[in-house]
Amino acid sequence: MHYHFIKKMVLAREINLIHVSTKDQVFDIFTKVLGTDKLRKIFKMFGVLKVHLNLRGNVDNSSLTS
């Protein structure tokens, strides 16, 4: 059923299908365990920035109790 719908849409020029290589499948991030290199590539494709956080130390909540 779905195949015929897509075929009809392609023939009507409503959609255009393009080939995406398996090495460029960004959805893999949600379906597979990926190596560091592939993760970095996908993050770059999504525009994810590298952020360094320092989570050591304590939180000063004195302003919350005043």
C-alpha cells in the first residue's frame, strides 16, 4: 500500500526521492550503537556544538534560603 502511494507521488512530481548512502544515515544515531568517528560526523551534520562543562564543586544556594 505505502509503495504505491510513494510511487504515485513520485510520478506526480509531488516528491523527489534521492539516494542516501548507508554511511550518511543520520537516523542511525537513534537506532544503533555508533563509534566515536560516526557520532562526531552526525553531530556535525546536526550542527551540534562541543560544550565543555565543569560539574565539580558545590552549588551555593544561600540566595534560595533568604
